[in-house]
Amino acid sequence: MPLLPNSRTEPDGSAVIRVLSYNIRSMRDDTAALARVIRACEPDLVLIQEAPRFFRWRKKLARLALACDLVLVTGGATTTGPAILSSLRVGVERTEDVLLPHTPGLHRRGFATAVVRIAGARLGVLSCHLSLQQDERRDQAGMLLDRLAGLGVEHAIAGGDLNERPDGPAFRRLAGTLTDCRAASPWGGEHTWTPADPHQRIDAIFATEGVEVLGCGVPTDLPGVTGTDLRAATDHLPVLAALRVPAS
């Protein structure tokens, strides 16, 4: 597998960053394995889904961030699951936790959002976990696009558990406006669910126009990431992308 570019600042002020999207199943599995996987990916930003939402959820999420040499930016119970972690390389301008309209009988969904600066680049960030119900999921994809546009920045990324394959209506709605990073520059593994028998790509990272995708996929052969840890950490495989964000 080719090497994925490491984080760096380019002479023109643009930033090469690593972004990880990961459904962590409320940290109900092997949290030490989870932390080892995240740390080995050396991410600047981690888009979390299914963060802890109940008793001492902030402490649990903060402990995970600390174990990965990261900090908690926003999200968790306040978004019903999505969250954002970052490295100290990232400066946070503002955050907003967004709750989406609730359909009775279904789990309420939300977005964790932030505007950050990395070197000379300014970037909107959104973590999501879309509905299990197809019509609601497609509507939420539209809300995601609206929310990214409302961040008021030229460049943005979104990532998460879409609960849908690339041929589904919500996935296609997002890919029709944003760049599907895996499709643009395949790297690593493709399928994200389940770790024991990977056969579906239902987790993804997207970017707006102008963000260059240097590689994106499941970090199955990345140094420090083992199959044992991937299977023990949670019931999804992570998606890692290397992106070049222009200076703002």
C-alpha cells in the first residue's frame, strides 16, 4: 500500500492534514485498542460517531482524546453521538452542536460542527451519523449540505456513518455536491462494516471543491494499525483521508 502523506504546512500556507472518521460504538468495546488505532493514524481531526451519551460521557470522551494525544472540540451527548476531536495543531474558531428534526419512534440525530484553522488554511468541519430510515436519511443529507454552506467558509469537510452504501439516495445526494474522498483517490481498504467481515462501505469523508484529496480509505496496513485492534476497537472500520486545504 502506498504511503499516505503526513501532516505538514506547505510554503504557500496551505495545509496537508489527516482526517479520520470513526464510529466508536459508545466506547463499549476495547478502548485501549481504539486509542491505539486512532493514535497510529496521526490525525489532525477525528470525526466521531456514537460517542458516549450517558453517565459521565464528557469524561469518557475526554479520556479517549487524551489517550490519543488529542483534545475534544465539540459534540457527544449534545449532538446525540457525533463529535469532533483535534490535534493541538488545530486552532478552533467556533463550534456549534446541531440537533436535527426528530421523527417519533426513531433515534434523534445531530451534527457536530466547527470552523478551524490549520496553518494558513481555514476549514469547516462536520461529523454526522445519518438515520437508519431511508427517507429521513436522504432529508438529513440535504440538511448536511445546507449546514456546510451555512458555515461561511470556502473550504469544508464532512464525514461520518451514513448507514448507506454509495448507490443509496443519501450517499448520492452528498456525492453529487461534494467530493467523495474515497472515490476521488482510493487508498487502503474500501469496506467499513463490519471489522470481522468487511463487505459494505457505509462510512465516508467528503470535501468541498478546492480541497485536494491525496488518499482516502480504511487504514488496514498502516504502520501501528493491526487487524486485532481493528476488530477489537468497535464494530466499524475507520476511514482515513489525507487532504490538502488551500490557504485562506
